[in-house]
Amino acid sequence: MIDIRNIDEENAKKQLEFLAKEIEKADIAYYQNDEPYLDDAKYDELRHLNNALEAKFPHLIREDSPSRRVGAKVKSEFKKVELNVPMLSLADIFNDDELHDFVLSIKRFLNTNEDISFSAEPKMDGLSFSAMYEKGVFVRGSTRGDGKIGEDITENLKVIKGFPLYLEGEVPEIFEVRGEVFMSKSDFLALNEANEKSNKKLFANPRNAAAGSLRQLDARITEKRNLSFVVYTWGEVSKVVWNSQEEFLEFVKGLSFPVNPYNKICKCEKDLLNSFKELIENRAQLPYDIDGIVYKVNDLELQKRLGFLTRTPRWAVAHKFPAEKAITRLNNIRIQVGRTGALTPVADLEPVNVGGVLVSHATLHNEDEIKRKDIRIGDMVVVQRAGDVIPQIIEVLFDKRDKDLEEFKFPEFCPECGAHAIREEDEAIRRCTGGLTCPQQAVERLKHFVSREAFNIEGLGDKVIEEFYKDNIIKTPFDIFTLEERNRPRDLFSFEESLGLEKREGWGTKSVGKLFEAINKSKKISLQKFIYALGIRQVGVATAYLIAKYYHNFRDFMNAMIEKDIALLISIDGIGSQMALDIVEFFKEQHNLDVIDKLIKVVEIEDFNEVINEASKLTGKTIVFTGTLTKFTRNEAKSIALSNGAKVSSSVSGATDFVVAGESAGSKLKKAEELGITVLTEDEFEEMTV
Ligand code: IVH
């Protein structure tokens, strides 16, 4: 976490830009794809940092600041639902002091010294929903979406057990209830077990399972999953017939909506603290996941006076649970070898229950981390699990250490192939120098090559790759594409034998046929996936996309790399110099070029295709923007250029076609003039676009 006390404005600006992008990415992964990659604690930390920076530099708050929106835009396939009363989020607090500040700020705002009553409710870890009833009939269901526009999940809510389609008794004509849909821990485990057996995707946690089950375009799938729900608040209502949160909960209970039995009224701050402690103690025993406790001012009159901040109510807050910990013995430190030769230490632990989950491995990050914490095999250690992340060892209990435990020595040779493992200066990671002669690196590269974001070959899972490698059936990516040929039955006089894959254990004619089908299908591949599949160090999905977008076809990219055109590569927004060096390095290796050579003969790499307007004069041109633009924002100008088929670069070089110069342009304009590059005004640029 950076220290914001001494941060200067320029740095703050950079941080805010980074945070806006990072939080948006995390939001999309979490809300739209149900596949979070940041753990909750890290995510909260980013949001906190963003808020703190904005509080310090309010004039730097960005248009696209995460503080200006809730959640993420909706997945497009769902019908949209406009939410007349927005579904908001809650501010988070993490400790007793922050709770004290929360209560105090409310008292100050209301100008009172008297105790305030709160409704304290378990914070359900599922996904929020809204359900509209008109004249007592359920008419529309929605997810939170971005808070103002949600996804239509009417049919999905209808198939949840116990979901009321009609309300009996007196209810307001327009009555929108809101709450949480979730999956119990046991239903989650059962679902994953069944999915594992049928080779389907496993969910990371009950929350993702609930989200993945509810947000199905085909409600018959939702129906097959066991989902539950509770109601905890309301949205649009024609007449509010309750005076407090407590009365609301009673009211909906009377209408047969489930409400959480642990909801509790607390009369003062001490009560709040007690209910928090009580819930933490009972957390593991609850049949569903909760990630904290929500405190809401009980009295509606007071709620109304307190009102809202931009994104959150002033009258409520979420008190999050700390990460869960346990003590166990470190049985071994195992060294794993990755695709790029990185040696990663993994802790094998005496299995221990951490907040309801059996943990037997933990990450150790790297060599320095082990040294810094002086972690030794045989130590008793504190293990922490936060959210969905891999558990971590946070400390060693030195007073429990046996006298004769030896300091851990990180291997200087690869445990898989015996080659030297070296650590470059300034690098945290030690790497095996065996390259493709290291069987483990070769296997990991193959796994990467066939993975979903790359060639996506179903049937070549990790186990199969390992076996085929061991038995000399697949040694390099190219071997995948000769598999069918090598498996063909041979005539009597042939020298080579058929591979006879169908005779292998676990295989038959049908599954082998299916595998070939999958391999053949994969031969047609998009440029970005192909680049990603190569397994170049540091080149993940996003970078591969940037490269594809920039070079459009593989030949151009490869030629530029062989000519070591680093300058151009670095000019791509999002590619730094270290990354560029790694990319060029990859193309220096003859064995990589050999594999690529063979591959491009058998696969069809599709050029990067973006819908571009061929009529534009900017198609295929490289543009640099400089100076202060007055007609557009930088991002706008960039996106106009991109959608006109141009490439946008941040530095002027011989490859630049146009420089668009705004007010007070400096060195780039000068360079353009020196190089004789056409300089455009904003108006001229606009005229060239379509
Ligand atoms: S009240 C304006 N009550 O937490 C406040 N939210 O961070 C509306 N949540 O989006 C929310 N349990 O998904 C409320 N008892 C509870 C809750 C709860 C879980 C979730 C909900 C909301 C998020 C806010």
C-alpha cells in the first residue's frame, strides 16, 4: 500500500488513473464474468486508496472514477431493467475505531448525544436482487447491474424455491423488495462435486456459484440449482407503511418472504460491537457465507435526515470480517517450475480447517519472502485465508520452533532438470536455465499452448499433456498437429508404427476421434490468441491483444521482432520497455523460431479484425497526439482514431504518418517537423474521420 501522506499531485493523478482502470477490470471480472481475480481484501484496499486520494485531491476526481459508479455495466445479452430507485452500495469499515467514527459522525450530523438504534444484519455473500410487485403480483426481477440499470432476471427468480409470485394481504400497489440471492455452502459443494464429475467448470465459491446460476438466459438451468434468498430492504414503493427497518423486516416476514433470523436491533455502539463478535464466532457454523455485518439506522425519520453520499447511504455501513487464520505445521517447501522456468516455492501444510475450508497448501511467493520471514521446514506457522485467494503464511511461531530446524536454502539448481537456476540482478525470481530441455518447462508451455485463452483444445487437459509428453507422443506444440497423421493405421511394410492412441488406457475410438476434431477446429485461430499461445514471458491476454491490434497480422509482428524494432513496440500504450525486451528476446531464440515456422504452415492465423471504416483516410495510419486538445479529450481522440482504423502511438518516429497538435505542443511537434511528418490541427483531423 502506498503512503499517501507525502504523495505529490502528479503521482496522485497517475495513481488515480491506474486505480480507475484496475477497479473497473476487477468489477467486470466480478460482476459480469463471475470470475474474480482479485481477492476481496485487495479490492477493498484499492477502493480505499482511491477514496483517500480523492479526498486529498478532490480536483483530480476522474470522470470514470470508481467512486462515481456502483458495480459494473450489465452483460449485454440480458434485457435491461431501469431501476427508478437506484440500488446502492455500502461503505466498508474494518475495525472498532472505524465503527466508533461511524456512530460519532451520525450523532454529529443529527446533532445529538443520545444513543441511536441500529438494525445489525449479517452481510450475505451472494448477489443482490430486486423484485417488483404490482398490486401484489410479481412482475419483474432485476440484478443490481450498475445500480441504475440492472439485468432482467424475472424468469430466474420465479424458479427459486419459495419465491412468492403473489402476495397475500395488504401491500402497497407498487412494492419493490430487495435482498440477496445466495447458495448454501453444502449446495455449493454438491454442485462443484457434480461439475467435477462431468468435467464442467468449477465455481470458486458459493457467491460465484449463485451468480452463475441466477444469471442464466435459460431459467431451466437456474431451476436445477439450489438457490436461496432473503429480503433486507426495499426500492420503489407507492406507500411506505413502516416506520423503521425493524418494522419493514416484520412486514415482509408477514408476507412470507424469508428474512435472516440473525438480524438484531442494537441500542448503542456497545451492542453493535457485541453483535459483531457474536457473529464472527458463529460464522463457520452458519450454513451460508457471510462477509461481514451491516448496520442500518433503524428509524426511517433519521435515515431520511441523514440521506446519501454519492454512492452510499450515510445511515448504513458494512463492517467487514477480518481474514481467517489458523495455526498448523509446515511439512515441506516444494519448488514448482513454471512455463518460463520460474521456480516458485509452495508450502505443504498439515491440513487445517481455516474458517470452514480445509487448507493443505499455501503460497510462499518467492525466495526473499522465505528469508524475510525465516520460514523453515517443520515450523509452526499462522495461515491466513482471505476471500478466494490462495492461503498465505503470515508468520512463524518462533517460540514453538525446534532447536535443530535448519534454515531453508533455496535451490540453485532446477529440481526438475538439474540445470543452473539463476537470479538476475533486480529480479525477485530465480529461473531454471534449462529452457526447453527442462521437461517441466516444456510441459508447462504445452499446457499453456492448449489452454482456453490460447488454442483452446478440449481433450488435452493437464494430465493428458503430462502423459503424452512422458511417452514421447507430444514434445513440442507442433507435434499436436501431426498427432492424427502419426496415429493412422500403417500398412504392413511401413517403418513407423502407428501411435495407436485408442489402445491407451482411458481412451477409445470415440474419444480419440473427438480429440482430433478439437485439434482440427483449433487450427483456425485469432491473431491475439496465437500470440498469447506462444507463451512469451510477460505477454498475457491483454498484451497479446494490444500487439494484435497494433500489427494486425502475424508476419508484420514477427518481422518487426526479428528486426528488433523495440521502439515501435514500446510506443504501444500499455507495453513497457522490460516487456518489449522480453518479447524481442523470445524471437532471438532459434528453437522458438523453428516452432513458429512449423506452426504457421499448419495453422491459419486470422488477421486482427476490428470493424473499421475502410472509407476513412486514417485507415492503417499511425497517429501521434500531442499538446492540449480542446475539441476532444485525449481518450476520445484516441478512440475516434482507432475506430477509423488508425494506430495510435505515443512517440514520434519514422513510422508516424500524422501528428495531431493541440495547444502548446512541444518536443513531439518539433520532432515531427524535423522528420517532415504531416502535422494536423484538431479540425483537420476531424475532417479526415468518418
Ligand atoms: S442493504 C442502501 N443489507 O451488501 C443499502 N445489503 O455493499 C442497500 N448485502 O449490494 C443494501 N447483506 O448485495 C443490505 N443485510 C443486508 C445485506 C446487504 C448483504 C449486500 C448487498 C449490497 C452490498 C453492499
